[in-house]
Amino acid sequence: MTMSILNNEIDILVSNGVVLTMDSGNTQFKNGAVAINGENIVAVGSADEFLSCKTRRVIDAHGGIIMPGLVNTHTHASMTCFRGLADDLPLMTWLNEYIFPAESKLDYRKVYCGALLACAEMILSGTTCFCDMYLFEDAVACAAKDSEMRAVVGEVLYDFPSPNYGPLEKGFEYTKMLIDKWKNDSLITIAVEPHSPYLCAPELLKKASLLAEKHNLPIVIHVSETKSEVLRSQDQHGLTPVGHLANSGILSSNLLACHCVILTDEDISLLRHFDVKVSHNPESNMKLASGIAPIPELLREGICVGLGTDGCASNNNLDIFLEMDMAAKLHKVNTSNPTVMGANTVLKMCTIEGARALGLGNITGSIEPGKKADVIVLNTHKPHLTPMYNPDSHLVYSAKGSDVTTSIINGKPVMENGRLLTIDVKKAMEDVNRIAKELQSTF
Amino acid sequence: MTMSILNNEIDILVSNGVVLTMDSGNTQFKNGAVAINGENIVAVGSADEFLSCKTRRVIDAHGGIIMPGLVNTHTHASMTCFRGLADDLPLMTWLNEYIFPAESKLDYRKVYCGALLACAEMILSGTTCFCDMYLFEDAVACAAKDSEMRAVVGEVLYDFPSPNYGPLEKGFEYTKMLIDKWKNDSLITIAVEPHSPYLCAPELLKKASLLAEKHNLPIVIHVSETKSEVLRSQDQHGLTPVGHLANSGILSSNLLACHCVILTDEDISLLRHFDVKVSHNPESNMKLASGIAPIPELLREGICVGLGTDGCASNNNLDIFLEMDMAAKLHKVNTSNPTVMGANTVLKMCTIEGARALGLGNITGSIEPGKKADVIVLNTHKPHLTPMYNPDSHLVYSAKGSDVTTSIINGKPVMENGRLLTIDVKKAMEDVNRIAKELQSTF
């Protein structure tokens, strides 16, 4: 704890709960507190150390868990509009007969409404930061900003015309517009987001890489999601998608590679060598029957892995608690080893490692003085969280998004006692219900 | 709908929601209602058909989902006391260093308290009926009865002395006592429950089978949970566990075989031939790295499969919604086929097929006139359930136990607006917290 804080006034003290800092030493305080001034965490420690502080506002955790807000490293937030539209279908039927036709009907307003509903769902289930790729991405940035959520957003770029910007060169213009519009924003980071090696020619990839480098921004891309993608790449380039990206010169520590389901040993070496970050999306990969990413191997190699839900048309929710439970269990059964992906490892993937994956490791993902105050509180006085021998275990194997009661993002409470403060939830639901009716009439 | 009901008074009308009957025709009513008199469902249909009925009480579903209560076909309810005590360990370390020592400390009171907390968790997450195997099982029956839950319970039988009844012959006496005590009970069914082929000699199995047959009761047993169990059986008997059970003459349509992770084609043929019922426990099997049961194959063979959570020390919760999501996704990725285990198939496994697995197919598991009224209501006006194209999809892929607001068991409301009516939750949590402290002091 920064003792000097004792002499200052604290804006918000989140107190009286088990504090999981998720710092490098995994420090926990059994009855702890987090002090927030403005946007920043200024101190963390035992609750009794703060007793004599002048405090403008105390948020009482009532003996629950106080922890960093969760980070969702891969979403297409606006796909909430398509949640449950079609399931249990072969990938190409699902895409060609449902998702692509539905997406062709999208516009700025629909994308905004879908993203706002997604923000509501994410905040309600403990997520404070997400990374998004989609069309009309300025609408997603606006929805995140209006919700007061932290977000990394980028317009999807590919070789064919987009329903948003038209021809590819306009896609780069649009991305530059986003960079310019949102630069220095306290919540929104723009990323450069080529869709995938299979929808982007090497020139596009190279240009995206240069643009990201120039502005020191993350690049986000889908990589090796399915076996057929890998086979096609080998056919076309004589290289795996990761090999092809290496060859195109875009592997770097700023690159977030989403999915990474099908990887060779050589791919893993390349990811490690270039310090590429990985977003693991187990629920989507399972539901689409894409495969199981070799996450325990990536972790053994020291590669930074965050968790993501993917779009909720292939999930069908944005609850990181479910993703944690799934990730922990899937790799145990897949490797026949109950000791892999332990609770603390998984918890890191959706806090500090998730933040690092997005290039925000110095900003969020842990409770440490100097970081932005992205903090959530869980109510653990519930039958399914009783007794509590170990908070890490409960968070991964027993808790649900609905146990989160309070959320603070960038120092500002956005949810208290389960009530959203920044979004009119009823209107957000009505808007998307109306959009769903419009979409449904076209099938 | 039974039209004669219109002339009678209805005790409870659950109305104004999408009714999923889960009957053999998968009948759904978009704006439907369920009429309950005494313990029984007397009619189901469109809400407007009931407008002129005299109704003592209306439960308004507010446009949510009305469906049969969920069935959990395999639990060790009292293991709530050990929830999160130890995780991410090799199976034998987990059992020998944590679970067995903790279980040796159990007594009637602890088992009752653990089971009561489990009942609270299960009702809160939509389960109305569960099947349990444990020690001091009369305590579990009493906890279920006090909670007014439907349950199939049986004392575990094995070749070595039990902390409850002592030597095996007393185990049969104890089971007979249970049969006698609970016969004709409206909620509790006693089962005969030999632990497993590896802990029960053929004589025990045979005796258990005869006892069950005599009283026409279910037999519940763990079968083929791990590869090492199968190898040991082949070593010892020259047969797989299923083959050995067939040889011992205990395979029958009254037998519920829990887990069935490692099965040969011959095993599957035997299960089909004898109409054996199967309890699928994906989360526990994944967490303990036991393997993936070949459920799509069993279903193709027409074998009745229900879902179960197993004890919550290896899960770590009793929420059937999470089990559904896991089951649907796990088999898709395991078979590389996104069309297996569709939402409706999975939904059946925890309603009508789960009820059939327990021999209660005529009593519960669907909303049909003449069945006992085990009915739940979900609130779907939430961001993560918006929009709703297809209720089946939402229940499996998007909903959580915490979306259940109302539960009626055997015609009696046991939860309304998320508030338990039959259990003092605060006390139930305090009791188990105290037990956890006692247990923890012994490690």
C-alpha cells in the first residue's frame, strides 16, 4: 500500500472483501480494500489500513470478492442481433444461409444497438474491457464509450468490398479516421484489423502492419481457426497460416492472433519468437466444431494467452465466467491431465494476461497502484458459492456472471447492486428486439 | 388441452409465457399456460383458452419461458461441503489426500446440511428432481423432503465397511429401512445403489439387483468412469465393466449407469439390449480428465441418456444449465460435427429423458395433463437472452440457472421471484460454512 494515500482524500474505497490483485505475486488480501482517486487505483491493502482515511465514498463488498474487471480479448459485439438465429448447423450452411445474409442487412444504427446490448451483457457479467472486430466499428466505439467501457476496436479489412466502407482502400481511410477520431481517448483504443490470412492478400497484411506500427497500435487477426483454413493455406502458399503471416512480415508483439486452433510445432515457435499474443475462444471453437487450441503448450512456451467469447452467434453469450470454466475443463480432458489449466492460470488469462494480449498490460488487468481503476465486486453469499475454501477455484468453477454486483471502469461506477448506470437496458433490449424482427422477416 | 378443466376451478395457472411442454411431439405454445390442481398438471394450452377459467392463483411468466423442472440424474448432494476444497490435482491425490479424509469426518448432520444447501442451489437453478448416491442417505432424503424437492436417493453399498452402517450386510438392512420408511412418499423414491463394479463383488451386485427387482426400484451404479477402471476390470474378470455387469446378471431397464465414459461397441450393444439408462456427467468427466462419453453414439442407438452434475467437488456446481451448454459443445468438438447434440436433444436429456432415466417418465419431465406439476419459469427479459429467435437455443447456449425465477414441485411453489420458500438459505449457508471450518481444521 502507498502509505502517502493516508494523508489524502480517497474518491472511492472498495472495501470489506477478499481482494485478488492478480499482480505478479498473486497477492491477495483476505479482508482488503482498493482506493481509487479519479481514474486511478492509488492503493490496495488490508481494509484496516484504510480505517483512518478520509473517503468520499465507500463501496462495501460485504465479504465478497474484489478483483480486476475481466477482459474479453475477442468479440464481434454487435452479433448479439443474431444470438440464437441459427445453431447446430454445418459451418458453411450457418455462414452462407444465415450469418452472411443477416450481416448484409447491417447498418451503423443496427451495429450500434447490437454493441450497446453487448456492453450491457458484458458489464452485467463482470467484463470491463473487450476487443472487437466488425463492420461500422465507429458505432461499436461509440457504444463502448456511451457505456463507459474500455475497448479495443477496429474495422475489419479484407480483399472484397465491405458493406460499410466499400472498396479496400476506403477501409484503410476508415481505419485512419478511427485512429484520428479516438486518439488519446481514455477508454477507446483503435486497432488495425485485417480479417484473416485467407481473406487478406499479403499486400493488405503488409499495409495493415505498417499502419499499426506507425501509430503503435495493436493488430488483430483471425488465425488458424479451422483445419480447412490451414489446408487451403498450405495449398495456396505452401505454408501454414502462421508461416504465411511470418513470411508476410506481420508477426510482432503487437499482433493478437485470435483462435489459433490448428498449430504446428513450427507455428508455436514462430508465435513465441515474435512474442505474438493469442486469444483463446474455446466455446466458439467447440460449438462450431473447429477443434481445440493447444493452449497448455502455448502457456508452457511462455506465450501470452487471453480468453475471448467470439461473437455471440457462435457461443451464444458474452459471459467470461462460462469461458473460464470451459477453458479449464476442456484442456484437462483433452490432455488427459487434471492438473493443466489450473484455476489461477485461467483467471490470469481473463485479467492480466488478457490485458497484456491487448497491449493494455500497464493500464488494466490487475489491481495495482498506478493502474486505471477497472474493478469488479462479486457477491459470494449464495448457495452455489458456499463454502469458500479458495476464491480462485470459485471464480473459475462455481461463479456465474450474475454473481457480479458492482463494476467500476476507469474509476467510474458503471454498475451497482446489479443495476447498470450507463445504459438504459430496457431500451437497449427493445431496440435489438426490433432489429431481430426486421432481420427475421428477410429469411 | 383437457376442455373439461374449463368447468372446474384451477389451483394455480402459470400463464403468459412460451410453454415448452417437452412432450413427444415437442409441442410449444407461444403464449401459453399450464393449469395445476393439487399435485397435478390438469391442462396445458394457449393462454387465451384459460381466460374464462376460475383460478385461485395466477403466476405470471411475463413473457418468459415456462417449462418442465430440470432433472439432475447423478449427484452426491452433500459434497457441497467440499466444493472447491481441492482442484486441479491428479485423481488419486485428490481422492486420497482430500476427499476420502474429508468424507471420513461426515455424519448424519453434516450430510443433511450439505444436502439442504445442495437443494437450495438446485432449486435456485431450476432443478426440481435429482438422483443421489451417498452415505447417511436418509439425511439426504430428509433434506429433499424438507425442501419439497423430488428425489431418488440410495445408500451407497460396497465391499468394505461404511462410515454410516458398518459392515455390508448392515448396508442392505439400511437400504431396506429406507425402502420401508419412504414407501409411497409423494416426493422420495428409494434406489438400490451399489457403488461400482470395482468396489462391489458379484454377490453384492446380484443381491442389490434382487432387492431392486423385488420392490420394483431403480438401481444406480457408477460404470466405466475411467480408463484405469476398465483396464483393471479386463485384468480381473477378462471383461469390461459393462460386460462384467452383464455377466453378473444385473443389466436391466431399471439400471441407471452413471458416467459410461469408456465404452466398447460391445458395451453399447449390451446397454441397448438390456435397455439400461445412462447418466452423462460431462463437467465432472472433463474436470477429472476421465474422458468423453460417446453420447452421440448412445443416442443413435436409442439409449435413454440423462444429464447429471456429479458431486460438486468435481464440477464445482449443481447447475444443469451449465451442464447442458457443456454437453452440447463438448460432443460437437469431439466428433468434429457441429450438428450433433442439437439444443432440443440436450434439452430432452435434462427433462423427459432424465425423468425416464430415473424411472419417473410417467411422473415428471414434461408438461402433460396427468403428470405431477414440476414446472419452472425463466425470466428472458435480460440482455443475454435478447433477442429470442428460438427458446431451445437460448436454454442450452445462453441461459443460466440464475434466470429461473419460479419453481413449482409436485404442485407446490418452492421458489417465487428467485426467493426460496421451503429453505432458510441464510441458515443453510451458515451451517455449511461451519462444517467447512471444522473440516478445514483437519487438513
